Amino acid sequence: MKILITSPCSASTIIKYGIKNWPIWECEPSTFSWSYKEKETCLIIQGEAKIITASLSYKIKSGDLVIFPSGLECTWEVNKYIRKHYRLDN
């Protein structure tokens, strides 16, 4: 399973999907395991993190549009306080 990253996310995409109206999630620098039970699409609006899967690692940062597939298991290493708009899909 791969994480898809569009960097940077275009203003037209943000408007098209109404991303600024999505809920916001925030996290202080930390490391934790996470399992995605649903597909998540998010826009990183502040900070950065490293996402580590069984086969790859990804760096995400402010301005990135990130899609996490359903069923993904990973470890988050939040390096700088992070804020993101997010949407979950079944």
C-alpha cells in the first residue's frame, strides 16, 4: 500500500473539494503507531512528519495533499507541530 502525496496542493484543488471546510487535526511532536480503517485525504497546513510503512517512508510537510489508503498500518514521527485538514471515506 502506497501513500500518495501531491506537493504542493494547488489552490484550485483546495477550492474544488472544499478542503478548508474539513475538520482540523493537530499533534505535538511525538511518535506513534496508526492503522487506517478508512481512506483518509488530508492537507497539511502546518508542520512536518515522517510516515513509516512496512516497505517505505515518506516525508510530509505544509502544503502537501496526502492520501492514506484504507488498511494502511504505519508509524508517525511528528517532527514539527502538525495541523491538517482531513476527510475520511469508506
